[in-house]
Amino acid sequence: MRIVDQRALPESHVERDLESGREVAEAIRTLQVRGAPLIGIAAAMGLVAGLRDRRTAARDAFLARLDELATLLGATRPTAVNLRWALDRMRAVARSTPGESPALWDRLRAEATAIWEEDRAMCRRIGEAGLPLVPDGANVLTHCNAGALATGGIGTALAPVYLAHEAGRKVHVFVNETRPVLQGARLTAWELAHAGIRCTVIVDGAAGSLMRAAQVDVVLVGADRIAANGDFANKIGTYSLAVLAKHHSVPFYCAAPSSTIDPAVPDGDGIPIERRSVEEVTVLAGKALAPVEAEVLNPAFDVTPARYVTGFLTDRGLVKPPFSR
């Protein structure tokens, strides 16, 4: 499995080959691979890679190793539901496939590829659903990275932007830097610049001023998990954007594949929020940003209540309130 190591961007483009389930799990855990849809794809491929050496094992031993790897991969990022969805799908396919280990491995490899191809198609459908929201001359504001680097295709929140650009529309994107790991400044801006789409990187705290000055036409963000009532988890700082957008009457849309919806979770209170290393906050490029005596809180995500969401852009079209239906 070949990946782009996203930690190295934008300074350098580094590709790595991962040859085991453990290597894939480590890549997901350390943000070499990130973005909810892409995490699911990578986990499915990680199972296939991790089971290569078990292709001649007895069926029961093969399935036992599958469960072991699925548990390892599933523990890497608890918030993104696509991870669990992809792993559950792979396990179900293995158990429903007759025959011995070689047949199971071939079937799992085909299923992982199908998950990837389906995601590419879903991204385009999301883009088509959101294309009317990005007219010629639109100023879009986005947070974190929900583009090609986060998916198997052209992205979720950035998909309408890419299709608008493809249609010849002039689009400008304000890119929140997205502290503390700077996915916006490092990844989204890199993507857009390489695609020839005009973008402006801003500090996270500047979004409200831009909205007050009527410089933002629409906010497009992604999601890692959407609860049954429409509350959703996304990169920390999304909730603040939603409140600002509501106050300034700026349309606020969340874009995600239908696999990101978790009907088993009734509302946002049931979404687990990943806590990450304090060093992500206190250290930048090897230099300390805060005194060692200071306590640090580093939640990777926050939950935006459904009442702040204008609509969800999904592969099944635009969904508007009431979301519970």
C-alpha cells in the first residue's frame, strides 16, 4: 500500500510503502494518513496487507488474525466512524465468503479496492450536490482538510469547489490554518494551489472578521461522524465557525459520504472525542511554544449542534432540516 506521508507536506512530497497491518495502523495513528473517508480506505487495505502471510493458513486461523488486525486498526482513531464502518464491512465479507484462506484473501482485496472506488464516486456525487452553492465569484471558507488528501477522490467539502473550477467558475477559498496541526495551511492550501484555485490562508481567529465584513459567501466543512439528529464531529474549531456563520447569516454546510452518518448515536453527546498529544500544541518545528509548567488540553474534534447546520451535502444529495427524519 503506497501513501503520501502527509506529515511532510507542503515542504516535500514523500511517498511510503506500507507492508503490514501494523505499519498501516501506525500511519493512521500518526497522521501520515488522515481524513475520515481515507482512514476507512486505508484500514481496509491494511487488513489485506496484514493478512498476506496468512493466505495459506487454515480458515479459522485466518479469521482470528483478521479480528486481531481489525481491533488494532480500529483503535487508532476513535472519532471517525468511517474507520469502524470499513472494518465491519471487511469482516462481514470474510465471514460470508465460502472457501479457505486464499479465496478469503482475494475477496478481501477486491472489497478494499471496491471501498476505494466507491469513495471516489461518492466524492463526485457530493461535489455535484454542492455545485449550485458555489457560483462564479464565490468566496468559500473551509476548515481543516476535506479534499483529495482526505479521501479516495476529489474530497468532500472541497468537491464542490473542484467541480466549480472544472466548470470554469472563478472561485476563491479562505483556508483556516487549523491549529494545532495546521491541516488547512499545510494540506488544503497545497491542494488548491496545485489545482490552480485561488486561496488565502488565514489564522483561525480571523474568520469572524471576514464574515462581519461580508467577505464569506458560504462555509463548507467535512465531518468525521454525524449523529442521527444531525449533530456532527469535525476538526476542533468547527463549532466556533458554525456559531459565527449563524450570527452573520452565512450558509454553513457539512459535506460527508453517507457512511459518515452513525444512526446508532442519537446525538452529539454520544460521539467519542479523541484527545491527542500535548506536544501538538506546545511544540512547533522543535521549538517550545508554552512553558512546561502549563497544563494543556488537546481535543482533536468538537461537536457542532444540528441547529447551526444549513444542510448536509452527501452522496445521496443535499439534506436539509429536520435531519432526524
